[in-house]
Amino acid sequence: MRERLGLKRFFILSVCAVAFAYGVTLATLFVCQRRLLYFPDGFYVAPSRAYPNSRFQELSVETEDGLALKGWYVPATGQPFTLVFFHGNGDCLVSIAPVAASYTKAGYGFLLAEYRGYSGLPGRPTEKGLYADGRAYLKALIASGVEGKNVILLGYSLGSGVATQMATEFGVGGVILMAPFSSIPDVAKQQFRIFPVKYFALDRFDNTAKISKIRAPLLIVNGGNDGVIPPSQGKQLFDLANEPKQFGFFPAAGHNDLFCGDFETLSLAWLRELNIHANHAASPFALPARG
């Protein structure tokens, strides 16, 4: 009898301990979730110091909630389009700037839009805050004389959420999403399967709910070896998106090496097709799916 009571007590104590540990872990995830989502660095470097020979210039903006931010900007030369780049959660101006090289060399404009809290800029990143940052850069770019129809939104990883939201608010000439996700809760539940992350995620970036609202030509690109965001989420977005659209799939590419020669070749070809269509508005614009 004593042995049964002992086993029962042990079982009850074990269940309580597991429940307590689960609750503590869940509470920790909730409190620290933004630290797990955003990885800003702590200092700002002017483009003249970071890239002495580049054509980057600072573009200063003020957000609707009063933050003074700076992006790096190269005006277009010879091409109509300017790409506005929204980077991933672990990037910054200095680390991501080389991405612009092929596009500026081809004559396209390129704006690296930096988020609050990143590259030593003021504020703390949140979903609402990053949307405010995106608006500030787009409004400043348009105010400088770049027409909305000549703006191409380029969002990578976390930045795909910002680019998708901006595409629902601004009339732009095109959208490129690299390694996009369906939503932050969908990504989180791949890593925290035993926790109900979809119910307590503060920042959701719900691309699934917004992708059908995009009315501009769309290019979605995924790597087959992406260990951060399942490539199936990009295909899911593609299936929900409006025409004209194109899907680029690179089986050997991962998450961080998606910026490869193949992507540059594909995106530059896509931009040329976009330009041809813009100059011959009466002709149909059909982008072949690639995969």
C-alpha cells in the first residue's frame, strides 16, 4: 500500500514538475519573443566610411511616430526602376550593402531601408514599427521624384513581411520576395512545436492574408535547402498570389546563400521584362514559372 502511495505521489510530483517547466518556458518565450525575432546591431557607419568607393548616399527620413532614420541610397542611372530593399532579421546596412552592386551596375536605383533599432538607429523593432519605417522611406523616395510605378519592393526573409505590407499600401511597379514566409507564427511553430505560438505571437507579419491584395507583378524566390523558412511557404504564397507572377526555385540554395549568381540573373531578367512591358503597355505581360 505504501509503495502504491509512493508511486502515485511520485507520478503527481512529476506531472506538476513538467507542467511547471512547460509554463515557465512558455512564459519565457512570450516575454522574450521579440529578442528571438529581431537581432539588431549597435552602431551606425556612414556609407562613405563603410564603402569609400561606392555611390551610396544617406537618405534621412522621419517616421510617423517621430523617429529619425537613415537608409543608404543610389539613384537610378539609365534604368527607370529603383529597388527598395527590406532586409532580414539579422542583417544591417554594412552587411547587406553588397547585394546592391549588380543592380546599381546595371543602372537601377537601390535604397537600403534600415529599420529602427538596427545599425545604431533609434527605437526598438516591432511589426508596427517596421511598417512605419517602410512608409517613411517610400514617401521620402517618392517625394524625391521617383514615381511609385518605378518602385520595386524587394523583401528578404523578415523583410518579405514589410515588403508585402507596403505593396498593399502603395502603388508600385513590382514586388520581389526572397525566402518569404506565410506568417511568423507558422515559422515559429516549426521550431517550438509543443507550444501554442500562434496564440501569443505579438508580431505576426501575416503574408498569407495579404498576398492576394498585391496588384503588381510579383517574383517569389526560394532555396531548396532553406533550413530557416520552409520553401513550401513561399510556394503557398505564390499559389495565392495574383497574376502576373513568377516562381524561382533553386534546389541547392539555402537561406543565407540565396543571394547567388542564379538569383541575380533571374531578377535582372525579370526587371528587363518588366521594363519592356512598361514601355509597351498594350502588350501582354506574362512571366513563365521557373522551378
